[in-house]
Amino acid sequence: MSEASLFPVPKRRILSTHWGTYVAVSEGSELVGLGPFEGDPAPSPIARSIIDAMHSPARILRPMVRSSFLEKRHKAGGELRGREPFVAVSWPVAIALVANELDRVRLAHGNSAIFGGSYGWASAGRFHHAQSQIHRFLNIIGGYTRSVNSYSFGAAEVILPHVIGDHRGLFTELTTWQTIAKHSELVVAFGGLSSKNAQINAGGLRRHGLTENLERLRQSGVDILSVSPIRDDTDPACNVAWLPIKPTTDVALMLAIAHVLIAEDRHDMTFLERYTAGFPAFRAYVMGESDQMAKTPEWASPICAVPPATIRDLARRMSSRRTLLTMSWSLQRAEHGEQPYWMLITLAAMLGQIGLPGGGFGFGYGSVDGVGNAAQSIKWPSLPQGRNPVETFIPVARLADMLLSPGGACDYNGQTLTYPDIRLIYWAGGNPFHHHQDLNRLLRAWKRPETVIAHEMFWNGLARHSDIVLPVTLQIERNDITCSPRDRALIASHKLVEPPGEARDDHWIFASLARELSLESLFTEDRDEEGWLRHLYDLIVRENIRSDMTLPDFDEFWMNGMVLFPEETSSPPLLQAFRSDPAAHPLSTPSGLIEIYSERVASFCYTNCLGHPVWMQPNEWLGASTTKRTLHLLSNQPKTKLHSQLDHGINSRESKIQQREPIRMHPLDAASRGISDGAVVRVFNERGACLAGARLSTEVMPGVVQLSTGAWYDPLMPGSPGSLDKHGNPNLLTQDRGTSSLAQGCSANSCLVEVELFVDDLPRITCYDAPDITQ
């Protein structure tokens, strides 16, 4: 490992993040701001929060240990997590403590008793990617229980391979915006095309393009219909028509459209017979032959609140024009979340335009920036994680189930999983007190493990509920390389400031632990940060040699800050090769075809996920008759931050109402409850309650409230399940229920609540302060 940095001095200092690329603005030697990168037509203001948050009271500056855990180690138990003060310790003490706990658990209980928690949004860099770092380390010490799939599109990840054989159309190989503008006549966007979501892109981005792409569609005369409970899920300025719909009822609407296509002989039987399997069974269901309930527009209208005449008109427009069907990732984060994705593909198959330019289907347009850009044929290397010898895993959204039910069983994709007995949680990257549902249930589960270790930058919910907290650097405090398959840029992200206090990067921490466990060289391969970055860059050079482009050496790349790859010259529509010759280019399904009916899924005998797409009533929706709650809560991606990152920064704080996260509700719903704009309200159901600031808006349909995720968990009584959250975290309210036995995904958007005016004295927001710390 090198002793001194050999990085060349950059011509200008650049920071590359998940929400964009920025140029350092300095006064003398002091960093005072981040300017937008040239050529970015819509730079995200989230960057305003980076410098503001660096030295906030919430910053963790030294290794910390929960007081009773420091005294009793794992015998302290978890009951006092979130309530006790912390004690600052030195790095040698912290490293020895973590190493001893890892050794204790793996020797006494096996490596399957260690859960390696992480989520990929922690850093945009290829090297300082927390998920890669923790998984690499845990693999070299014998492995860990892992999670599979994601909260973002977990149900989609499981159902799509059963229907089309793989994940094409979810985040790869989508029909490009250029092709849509040139060939599409109608885009029907279920869940919209949200510009606030498109502020971000995993792995970084050079320029934000959604607004430009929507404008290109407008200028080309492409009609866009946004099917959503929220009008501005697609920017109204883009000449978009809005079709309001009750949340989570999109399948019923699509079934009624399918009924019209069949009844009026507008479906493409030639395509269905050549390219799909199982349409007769689905047709029998739609026409009511199999269950004596025809899925007519009159049947669907009271379910989805769309008039029958509107449904018929939409079916006729879709079948008479070149139509692209899109769906946001959010729609599968609901009970039976597999069904809307399966149904969208089925509807596209009935139109017969899959594989044609501007037709067919695609998921995730507008969910992040870059979806719909031509995919780069570049192989981007990353930090190798090695092999995990432990076979135990859970679907990521079943975290609390695992902790509460060691030895219990879980259905998943045709398997029966057994939950391990987790004794130690090691978390680096991500915040489960943001992305998991039903936080009161998670709090009860979180008390079960003997030890919780976390790498954190700030005193968020994860840090406050850990036993050992190791302070890590921000992206602005380290060097890295960013790149994304949806962007043409390889970017040098320069270290702009020194970290405060004793913060260290994840790699330094894991290298120190590996040294303590006599495994340092195995983990580091005798490279430090600079050595790894040079190595990864060399791999890019070696693995992507092109006749039309010569990459500069590392020093030149680092000085210039960016390498821009040529635009891809060929980007065929999704599934074009399959359409041209299904025998020569079969799908990876059992039949080689699009499976409208899946014998494999049917063989699992799940009552909540049958062999073809169906409408199943959720437990919680606006048609439910078993609850007193009358408002449907949508907890979507926030506009002012990335998930919960930088919630304490100025860009997020300026959006708050009386320091609480805003909740949008229709004026009619507010008036009936005596709520005025700007008032603080209590949002509640049987699972929990939180405070929020009311924002009245006709952009949400009546009966729907929107409380975005990301407000840091701030309970009135820390560490106590059932306590009122003072700040507006919607996951006190969302249900921790799997989408179905097939995918066990997150079902956050199936959630009913009630809202009332909060008349007591407002409690002070404390989540941005450090907890009690004893020296």
C-alpha cells in the first residue's frame, strides 16, 4: 500500500454523485459551493445540501459504542437500543471490539448468523461502494446471510423472468427516447414519468435528460397519457393528459381494456399465436368464462374510478395507433405487485406491437434518469466481492420477518426458505429505518440480535439503534470513479475536503478489521484507495479497447476529470430480435415465448399469485370495506433528497412545513377535516402515527394523500415501539406485507390512513441533533 498520494492535480475539481456531476467552487482554499457541470440542462438542487450537511450537529466524528454494550458486550441485549447514550472510543478499541464480535458469532453460531445489510445507493463510486466493500469483507471471513432483490422493484425482478425470461425492459434494453419520438403516436404511462425521480441515477450521471426527452416527444406530436392518482407524476407542461385512477387498481383498468380489445376484435391474434403462450386461459378469465365475471368497463369502473366510456375510448385509441405502454417502478410496490407488470406485458402483446419501433412496453421510464437512453456496450469493472459460501438468503423486504421468526418458513419463487437465527447485523450503506415498512414492527424485531454494527456518517435512525457505530466519510471526502450503463461518461470524482474528526472510509475500516483478523492482504490485495482506482481504470482500458477510441492513461483522465464515450449507433427496440425470428431468438422462458399463462408459476400453487395476471383486491385500498381508514397514502420518492440522504440539508429543510415533512391532500378532504394549508396534522392507522405539514393541492385526486419518504425517524419516545413520530416518516404507517408468495416484495403503496388536525403543542424536532454522548 502506497504511503503518499501520487494523484495528479486536476485541472478543476469535480464531484460525481447519484444526483449529478458538479464543479467545486472555492474561495482561496475553502470549498464554498458546488456549481453545475456544463451541459447539464436540469442540474439537481440536491447538491445544495452537501456542504450544508458536512458539519451539521448530526455528523458522527468518532467511533461510538452504546453504553451498556461497552460494559457487557452482547449480553447487554437489545432492549435499550435507541434509548441509551453512546460512549466515544478510539479506533483501536472499536476495531478490536468489532473483530471480537465477528469471531464470537461465526465460531459459536456459524457465518449464517451474520446478516450483511447494505443498499446500493450509499455511494455513486465504483470503489467506495459500501455494498461491495462490506460483501467483499464478509466473504473473506466466511460469508453471511444475504438479501436478494430490491425495495425499488423486487416484485418485478421475480415475475419478469417467468413472463419474458429475463429483466429486459426493467432497466436494460428499453426502447430509446429517440425511437419513441420518431415512431410512437401514443404513450400510456401508468404511474407517470416523474421529473423529480429523474433527478437521480445509480452510479452517477453527467446530464439530466428527462425534460429534454419529454419535450422531444411533444414536438414530435406524441400524445402522452399519464395514468396516476397524482397529476404531476408527469410534468403537465409537457402537453400531458391526466387520467386519474384509484391507487393500486391499474390491473382492473387494463383488464377492462383487454375485454374491449377482445369483444371488438381489436386484439392481434396473429401475434398472440406466434409469440405468446397461454392466451386462451387468460381470454377465458377476461371474458368471464372461467369465473363467471366478465372484466367489462362497467365491472372495472367502480374499482378504478375511470368511466366506462373513457376505458372504451382508450382501448380503441391504443389499438389504432402505434402505442408504447410504460409503467413506473412504483406500481409493483403494492399488494399483488407482480400483477400490474405481468398485465402490462399481456396488454402490449394483445396490441401486437412488441418489438416494433415505438410500440410494445417498458418499465421505469422517469423512475430514474437514463432509463430510455441507449445502453452502452462498455464493461464497467467494480470492486470484486468474491464468493459467499453461505447459501442462506432472504428477500430484502422480509428483514423484520427474519429477525422475529428464526427457524420460521417463507415461500419465495417456488421455494420454501428457512429464516436463520441472526445474532449479529453488520450494516454499511443504506438506512433500514428509512426503506423498511412498519417501523414499529421493525423496532421490535431490531431488539432481537445480540449485536448491531453500523458504518454511518450521520446520527440517523440506523446509527441511533446500533451498538457499535463507526464514522465514515462522505463522497466529497474521498476519491472515486463513477460510471453508469445509461450514461456515456466515465467521471473522476475528486476528494474536495478533508473529513472531520476521525471519520474514515469503508475500505480503511474493513482493511483494519481484516488486519486484526490476519486477513489484510486477502482483502486489500495490497492496494490502497489510489491503487484500486488505478487498477479499476486499467481494467476499463483493457476490457473496452475499441478501434474508434483510445482511452487516455489514468493520470490524464484524473487531470481532465472525464472520458466521454461515443454514442451507441445501434439501439433496437425492446425484443426486436425475438419478434423478427422467435425460433432463432427465443426467450428464456420454458416455452421460449412470452408467457401470458405460466405453467411454472401455476405449479407453485400460490393462492395470491396464479398462472396468469388477475385482479385481486388488496387488503388496503379505497374499495376496502374492513377498515375505518378512508384515505389512501402514497409514500413516493421525495423531490428534495435521495431517499433519506441529506434530509438534514438545506434543500430538504426548506421544503418542510413547521419543520415537518409535507403531506399533500385534496382541498375537499382537508375541508371535511377542518385542516388548512400549512397546518400540522397527525397521520395515523393501526400500525402507527406521525406528524406532517398539510399542503393542499388539486394535483392529488380526492381520497389520496401523498407523504414522500425520507424524513428521518424522530420518535417522541426513542426506542419505544408505538411512539408518535414527530417528523413525518411514512413508514410508521406502511404495512410490512409481502407482495405475494412469489416475490415477497415491498407493498408500501397499499396503505390506508386517517388524517386529523394536531392541536397539542408541537414537539421539538431532535433527529438532527446528536444523541447523548458520554466521554
